[in-house]
Amino acid sequence: MKYAKLFNVKQTPQSEPIPNSGQMPNSAGGYVWTIDPWKQLDRFLILGTEGGTYYVDERKLTVDGATNVLACIGRDGPRVVSRIAEISEAGRAPKNDPAIFALALCTASPNEATRKAAFEALPSVCRTGTHLFQFAAVVKELRGWGRGIRSAVGGWYNGKEPNDLAYQAIKYRQREGWSHRDLLRLTHPKPRTEHHRVLFKWIVDNELTGNSSRLAAIEELAATTDARRAIELIREFDLPREAIPTKLLRSTEVWAALFERMPMTALIRNLATLTKRRVLTPYGEATRRTIEALSDGDRIRRARVHPIAIAIARAQYSAGRGLLGKAKWRPVPRITDALDEAFGLAFANVEPTGKRFLLAIDVSGSMSGSPAGASGLMASSAAAAMSLVTLRTEHTVTPMAFADSFRALDLTPKTSLAEAIARTEGLSFGATDCALPMLWATEMAIPVDVFVIYTDNETWFGEIHPAQALARYREKMGIAAKLVVMAMTPTEFTIADPSDPGMLDVVGFDASSPQALSEFALM
Ligand code: CA
């Protein structure tokens, strides 16, 4: 009898589907499950499709993602809108672009309730001038300017408080081929207040027709060559870098004045310039304040700074030179360290669960691509960075790396972000077998409550499916172990069996993923 050798529902090669499981082929020639359209929407919103994946080019990935957004809109448009707003407002994605794009798709829906919800959500998804210009660019390509959309964009201007609107008008003058003048001309909203009227007139006709000391200050600042006067104006009227004439941007004192009121995101973006301009020096007061700001978790989370954005900022800052151009600076080591700490703080707060975790990072060839929103980081390195959060929170954590073989990964709670990234970058790559973490733990009889696998779900190489390997582990060890899949690419694939409540799909770059992980571990 060799039937059982040839057909065994407990062990199926990954190149074939588990019988009657509903598995589908992935892009690598293996069989996996697909996630439901709402989960795929989340992956699209959080990961984006920029740069594509190792297997799928950016265009096809975007078409697939957008097609799925449309399918979700067809099912329940208002639900799509509220999901977009929720993820965007909470700062869960490294980039807001997919949310803006998806919102624009909603505004083109034939369903009136969907369009209405999308128009209403505009100010919460498009919070800055840049977001609004991005939205305008998509709208132009996608649907054109009907009355509803013009009134929504006009409403964006009336909805902002005059001070904020003046700030937006100076800070984000034009992007994506659009300016505030263009949009105000196109939508011509009726000014809600006298302040709005003066501002609109100033933006559209460059003419100051009423009493606005702030606008007058902006005009004076644009024309001045006197650094001392510029500093007075910056301090009195709270003016941003964008309002300063280029010539004065070489002055240390001007940058020091800007630093005093710099919001968190601008601070993180300008660390190199502040160092180059000698506002940030190894022992200076500004450095102390910067470190204090970067150690303030509440402030970081309120500012919606995404952890991956901090990881990228840290890599760029510590390099001491810009990616483009000739900019060079001498990084202050304490600031580099503070960015490392800020990275961990940017995730939602989680309490240790006390569970035993095995963190397995897929370092196969397909994880060497740079996923969207993580420019410069490989997917495997971004995964290593993400895994640090669990390492620093939980007490019993075994970090491992795998491709077609399995090895210990030298990460501890004290490992810095840069070290974690460097250690995964240096690993050799091979074919993918996502069952290895469970097979290894079974063989070594390692007690594990939660397996966490950071992968693109393009597994194909193994003699047994990951879900089957998990079942075998549970049986042999007598532990109801769970499996969490941290998806690092926005495909529809997953190695998690959707019919097994002990398996969960999480979007890898989601700033709230540590929270999802610990809630699931405790369930
Ligand atoms: Ca792979």
C-alpha cells in the first residue's frame, strides 16, 4: 500500500495545493491561500505598491491593488472610505499616497453615499497642502472636476483655520503640477470669514487686501536680507523654513530660531541640516532638546511619525552625507542613538504578554527588494527592524532567519536598529520554505506559543506546507501554538490558513502591528 505515501493530507509539497483547502498558486510556483478583499485593502493602504515586488512589477501590482479597491467599493463604499480615513489618520502607513489614491477612487463611485462619504473624509485624509495636491493630480487623471469634487476641495480651504491655512499656503506652495492658486481658482469657494477672504485673495492674486499682520510679515520676510529681522519675524509670527529667503538659510541663528518651533516631523527631516548648520552640536542645548523630543513617545505618536520613516531617517543621518548632492555633516552620535529609541517609541504602546515567541525572518532572494515606503531598506531588513519591537517588549523571544535553511539570528533587546539591519543584509539568500520555523522548533522541541513569520508569502520550496508543519508542531509538542504572518508585500497571498482561528495575517509595516500581535497572542 503506497497510497498514503502518495496522498497525505498532513504533508503536501508546497508545489501542490493541500487537498480541499482552497489554496491558490502564488507568484513563485508554490500554493498558498488568498486573503479576503478587505485584508488586501489594508495591505494596499499600508504597504502601497511603489517599486513592485520581486515577482510582480509596480504597474501590475498597482492595477491589482486598485482593482481590489474598486471591488471593495462595489461591496460597501462607505466602509472603504472609513477604513481609508482610519488608517490614514492614525498614521499606520509609512506613506499617505495609497490612501489618497483610494479616496480619489471612492469619489468616482457611481454610488452617491460613497461619494458623499469620500468628500466628507477629504480633510482628514488630505491634511496638508501636499496631500491635497496629490489628490488633485489623481482626480484629474481619474475622473475630472465635477461639482461635488469642486465643492469638497473648496470646503477644504474654508475648513482650515486662517492661521493654519496661511501656514499651508507658505509651506506647501506647489506640488504635482498644482498650486493653491490653481485649486482656489478652480473651486472658487465662498470665503467663510473675512480672514478667509483676505487669504484667498492673497493666494490667488498675490495681493494683501485686508489686515493680516502674519501675511505682511511673510511678505517682509521674503524680501529681507537681514538675519536679525528675519529671526524676529520667525519668532513673532511662527513662520516655517519655507518662508525664509534662500540666502538666509545659511545662517546658524536663523536655523536656531526655526528649530525652536519645529514640529516633530520637520525636526526629524531636518536633523542633517541642523547639524550641518551647527545648531545641533555634540554638547549643545539644542541637542539636549532634540534628544528629549525624540524620547517622548506620546509626542512622536501624536505627530504620526511612522517607525519606518524614523528607521530611514536614522540610516540617512548616521551616513553623514546626502543621497543626492554634496551635503555633508558630522552626525552627533547621541542623536543617532535617540533616533534608534524613537523608532521603538513610534509603535503603539504594548505591554509584554509573557508568551514564548519565535520570530522568523524570511531572508530568501525575493525579500531583497525594497518595499514601498521603505526606500533604501530591503524587505528582510525592514522585517528585522520590526522584530526589534517584539524583542524589546517580550521576555522570551527566539529570533531566527530562514530561506531554504534555518539559522539563529543574533538580535537582542539591546541590538541597535543599524546593527539589526546590517545583520540581515549580510545573510545569504536562497529558495523559500516558510515551513522551516515550525519544522525546526518541532525537531529541537522548542516550546513556542506564537510563531511570527515575516515574509512575502512566496513560499514554494518545502516538502510540507507551513500550515501542516504547524499542525504537526501542535500535535508533537502539545502546545496550541499560533502563527502570525507579517506580510511584507501588498499581494493577496498568505501562508496562514483562513479557516484556522490560530493563524493571523498582519500587515508588516503597520505601526499598530505590535498591538495586533500581542492582542492575538493573548487571545
Ligand atoms: Ca522568496
